[in-house]
Amino acid sequence: MEKKTVVVALGGNALLQVGQKGTFEEQMENVYNAVEQLAELVLSGKWRLVITHGNGPQVGNILLQNEAGKHLVPPMPMDVCGAESQGMIGYMIQQAMHNVLARRGRPDIPVATVVTQVLVDKNDPAFQNPTKPVGPFYTKEEALRLKEEKGWHVVEDAGRGWRRVVPSPDPKAIVEKEAIRILVENGAIVIASGGGGIPVIKENGTYRGVEAVIDKDLAGERLAEDVGAHVFLILTDVDRVRLNYRKPNEVALSRMTVSEAKKYLAEGHFAKGSMEPKVKACVRFVEAGGELAIIASLNEATAALEGRAGTQVIRDA
């Protein structure tokens, strides 16, 4: 039987649970729990696996460390901080995956992390309208000073203080897609495009990092598309997509067509910054020729791929 390629996007709960401090030990335990699920897919003999993941708390901590230590060592730009988080999280996932597979008698399956750049359009409208909060909270005085000194965009964030906001441009291509494809075709499990990837623009044939954050679900879809995946699976902290979420008339969906998903998006059923980009990413993947996209609980990866759990996004009949 010919194996199919699945790109699995791990939500934030795969690395950090609500109420945890975010210590290395906590995150590693969470990673092992997620990897146990994903190892099942590989050991079934049915799937080639590519893993992508979020990095919000981790890159936020790196930015805080930069801020706290700026008088001792030079702070790094945001694209470098994103690369640091990719390496750190990739290390945790690949080590856990190797150990789990070895324990199950398959130490021969290679696992690799690819520090991934994601191409964005330098003329993307997002660069004129930064909206994504990043980094620590500041007082109004500090925020306005940093705006003056560094040219940052800053906003007041829901009464909690002031924060820097950066653009969130649309992902156009995975720069390392050919390297990832070669690894996958030769039997490796690949971890890539962590945290939405490192945003880069291309000028005169040269790549350059930019201060921005790409939505991780949309970047995961771009990864799935660029590596020729058959299935795109988003694992998160809910078991199914829901209409009228947390209302008396809430409805859990096991399946929706692309047209239905677009209708629900237009009606505003999905929260911005959480479920909305996930549904959009699934729609993009199926419209681009993918066989199937699924949103499911982290603990139901195998069941979701077997059609027993989660919400499937399928082509119109």
C-alpha cells in the first residue's frame, strides 16, 4: 500500500497546558504525550509524517529575555527569535519522537527539524496595518518611548498595558520545501515551519528576514500544499468545530464542505485568532487540491484520520 503524506499542525496545548509556568520539564512532558499519538501514525505504515507547531509562549519568552538582558548583550531581531524558538521546539519534538520510536522497536526511522523560512510579499497590506501583539507589556510611557526610538507600532491591549504590534502577512511559499520533500520521500519524519515560519521577503534574488508573525495555521497549510501532502490535520484543544460556540444552540460538526465552511466563516461563527484561521486554512488546502483537511483534538489523531473523530473539511459534491 502506498503511503500518504499527512501534515500535522500541533496547537499550543501540545507544548504548554493552561496554568503551567512553561518550564522545560513541563513542556517536554507535554511533547512526549503528543508524540505518542503521532508515533502511532508512523508505525501504522500508512503515513509519511510532517509536523508543524505553534511557538507563541516560547518566542514571547525569548523576546522577554531579550528585553531583560538588553543592557548586558545585544537583543536579537524578531526573525532571529523565531528561528531560536523553532530550533528549541524542534529539538524537543525530534528527541521525544526518536525515543518513542526506539522504545517501540523502530530506532531506524530518521527524524529531523528544518529551520524554515516562509516567503511573504513585501507589498502585503498587513505591513501597512500591524495587528499582531508580540512580546512583553509596557507602560504607556515606555511604549511611546520605544515607538520613538525604534519605530515600533504600539497599542493599548485590553486594559492590561501597552504592547508592540507587528504585521501578520499571508504566507506565499515555503523556502525550504524541496529539502523537506526530499527528506519525507526518503522516509524521514520532518518538523518544519514552526510558529508560522520565519517571515522573509525576496529582493533582487536575496532573502531578508522581516519583523512580522505569520499565522501558524495558514503557514501550516502552505507547508502541506508545498510538500504535496494528501491530508492536513490540525490538532487543537477542541474535539470538533462548533457553530454558535458556547451558546444554547451550539452545534458540533463532524463534516462540512468547502462551500459550507465559507458560509459559516462569512456568518462569523468562528473566533478570530483561534478557530477562524484554522477553518480558513482547511478551506485553502482542499481548494488547492488536497484530499482532506481535519480539525480535531490532540488526543484523537488516529481516530480523526480514520474518520471517527474531529471535523472534516471536504470538497463540494
